[in-house]
Amino acid sequence: MFFKALLLSFAIESGFVSGGLFNYSARNVEWQDIGALYASLDATASLGAAYIGGEMISYFTPRSLIDYSPFQMTFIARAGFNFGNIKR
């Protein structure tokens, strides 16, 4: 008999995005040529080869040290099977 377990994984990431990819200059003109900040939350649950997961990414600019203005939220959902080098 094989041992089966539900595996949960979670990741938090934050950082800085530089460049003109996002339209954030209307929110805070002081950050117009600098970039934007982001935070990402990722979670996955797997049982054997099957997995299901998702990710939320929020982009924002600071108005002050404790006040931030978000301007985009991205949601990603994933589900499938993982057989080593092959994901379906």
C-alpha cells in the first residue's frame, strides 16, 4: 500500500517593478519615473500527481509610509496533473 498525503505549499513575495509597463502615474506623480511595488500570494495543494492552486498579485504605489494606492489586481488559477517532467 502506498502512502498518500495532501501536500500544501504557500509563498509570499514582494518587490519593485521598474519601467513603463503599468499605468500608475495618475495615482502618484512622484513615482512616475521610478516604478511600482507589488505583493504576490501563491498557494498550491497536491495529492499524488493531482494539484490545484492559485495566485494573487497586487500592484500599488505608496502615498505615504503607511498609505498605499493599489491600481491592479491579477488572479491566476491552476489545476492539473504533475508527472515529473510532464505537467498536464
